[in-house]
Amino acid sequence: MANVDELDDLDVDISEILVRDDEGHLNPDFILAVEEALQAEDSYGLRKLAGKLHEADTGDLIEALSESERSDFVRLLGDEFDYTALTETDEAVRLKLLESLPNEEIAEGLGDLDSDDAVFILKDLDAADQAEILGGLPYADRAQLKRALDYPEDSAGRRMQSEFIAVAPFWTVGQTIDYMREAQDLPDSFYEIYVVDAAFKLLGAVALDKIMRTKRDENVTSIMTETRHAVLATEDQEEVARRFERYNLVSSAVVDDNDRLVGILTVDDIVDVIQEEAEEDLRALAGVGDEEISDSVLTIARLRFTWLVVNLVTAILASVVIAVFENTIEAMVALAVLMPIVASMGGNAGTQTMTVAVRGIATQELSSRNAWRILRREVLVSALNGCGLAILIGLTTWFWFDSIGLGSVIGSAIIINMIFAGLSGLLIPIVLDKLNVDPAIASSVFVTTVTDMVGFFAFLGLAVLWFGLPF
């Protein structure tokens, strides 16, 4: 690893060879060199190290630094710090860093960003800071960002980029090409040219490859295609992501309620949406809430505690079932040993079905049209697996406790609980979705409760009937 003092002797971009190791992680030596530059207040050395990093690398580097070093990092980089890097950091890290920076400096940094990135950074700040930062921006930029911030949080309007190219329907291909060559305020990257009327209503779109292959005197409307997949600004971002996936879109126009063009969405924005929604569903299934890896102990504990309390309540319900059979368990201690097996098998089977159901609802692959077919399939799968497990646990119990009757009881209970696990794992998410409750958040608690209660009741109830035990 080169020292900061030796960087002038390097003929290559330092970031290309030192930032990440072979596994794609930030190089510890690179992080150490950055920390040395920060401690030495060496702005020049820090710029040589990190001034030209990709925003994703800069975001990871910010997270790797200590909280006290992050503001120094931004200060020493000065105008070479790309605020786009803040879109690549955890929310907790981003907010802490923004709190340490003057609002005037933030406004200056946001002025160089695409509108969608600026909105992403602004959206989590409190109203007072938002107003002060927006006040430091030019009027046109301020109006664009205010409009985007007024849209619902998870809507297309919040994700859209306000920078796009729109031309009149009477323009020729030649005029359009000349405009793209001469205009100074074009987006950094774009894939389509949009055609609008005098009221800025969207008429259609022209792909760049069509423009390049068409003669200059041809009118743009002759090669325009009507935009069949325009997105309403208030539409939920998850619905938009499905549309991009379904139709293999690279970009899409965003329109307001009057069909006026107000922005565009590109596939890089949608990739972020898909990742966020997948992470959200995964966290919800585990009941961990909207937490980040950089959150504090108290924050994470508070987010998790609510669902742990809900789980506690459902566990008490399962315990009530056990309490009903207290005399039965006292008469045959082996039942207490075997009860967790029945509940565990049912819980695992229910979770498997529930995961498939929640994912099917999220991707709209599971609907009222095919729900009963899938329900029959899941019940048959659960019954088949239950029979296989019943044989295994029945034989094990027979040899373990030298009781064929006990093996038969637990085998039968396993089959019953597995069938109920398949039913509840599919029906509970469907019912919750119909009640407008997120099935990813609430399903696991109810499914676990059903499988525990059914499992205990079936096992202990069958034991009472088979052995004539007291109830």
C-alpha cells in the first residue's frame, strides 16, 4: 500500500488498484490510508485517494469511517465530494452526516445532482432543514424538488428524474439532433426523446436508436411510438417496478393527473426499488422492522420489541392449550418431551408455504384466479410430507420409548399439523392481503400460532383418546 506522500509518483488512478480487494470488499489498507490523511488534515492526499471514486465506493467508504471522521472527510474533499454518494449509504449514517454539515453547504452540493438523487437525500430531513436547504437553491431547481417532495413517499413521483428531453411534434429529426448537441442543460444519460404538445401533454416517445437511423428531414412524429407504459406520478413504486419487469422497460415517462409530462424513471432507479422492496419483505417476515445495519443498539431494540411482544402474546395462547392438558402430561411425561417436535415441524412447514404465498402476492402471481389450485397443491404437499415425517418420527418414538402406541399418536399428530400448516400458510397471507394488511409483516405470527395450537391440541388430544389418560 502506497503512503499518502508517495501518491504523486503513481501514474495510474489510485482508486482502480487499491479501493477493493479480490472479494469486492473495501481494501483495509485503503481505508487506513484515508484515515491517515484525515488525521493529518491532508486535503491534497485525501483528494488523490478518494476524490475520483465512484459514488458507490465513496458511500461504502463513508460507512467504514467513524462518525467523527465522516464530516472531516466531506470537509477535506471540498468541491470534489460527490453528494450522490449519500444515496449509497444507510439512512442512519446519511442523517448523522447531514446533521453535522451546514445547510448552505448541503444546498450547494445538491445543486449538482440529478433531481431524483437530491429528493432521496432531502426526504428524510425535518421540515425546517428541508426549507432552509431548498431556499439556497435556484428557483427552478427548488420548484422541481418541492413538487417531487409533495408526492407520496413510495410513489413514482418521489423516484422520478425531472431532467428529460421533450420536443414539439413539428420538430424534425435534424432539429432534435442539433438541439441535443448544442443544449447545455441535458441529462447526463437518457434513452428516449419525448414528444409533447403545447400544453406539455405526452404524445409519445422516440428511442435514440430510431433517431440515429432516420434521415434529418423526417418529422419526429413519423417515428414516434405512443407511450403505452407511461407511469402516473402518484402510482406506487412497487407497481411501477412490476411494469418495468413485465415489459422489459429501460425508461418510462411519468405524467401527472392531466397527462402532462413531469419526469422520467430509468431502470437504475427501478433496480433500487426492487432491492428495497425485497429487503423490506425479508425484514418484515422476520419481524425486524425498518432497521439498518448501522443503527444504534437502542434503535434496533425498539424496532424489534413490538413484534417480540406480539409473539409473546401468541406464545401464551399456545401455552393455554398445554395448560388444558396439564393432567394428561403429568400422567405421561414422555408427552412433554415430544411436544416440541410436533410444533416445530408444523411451524417449519407453515413458514415454507407462507413464504411462497407472500412472494406470490407481492409479484401478483397468486390471485383469486389460481388461489384454490395452489391451495389444493399445498395441502397435498403438506399431507405427503406429513406422512413421510410421521413414519420417521413414529418409528423413532417407538424405539425410543418402546411404545408403538406413542409412535402412532405422534405420527398422526404430525400429519394433522402439517395439513393445517399448509392451509394456514396460504390462507392467512391471502386473508390479510384482502384486509389491506401487509402479509409480509403479520403472517408469520399468526401462522406460528395456528401450528403451535393445532399441534399441541392434536398430539395431546390423541394421547388422551389412545391411552385413556386423564383430561
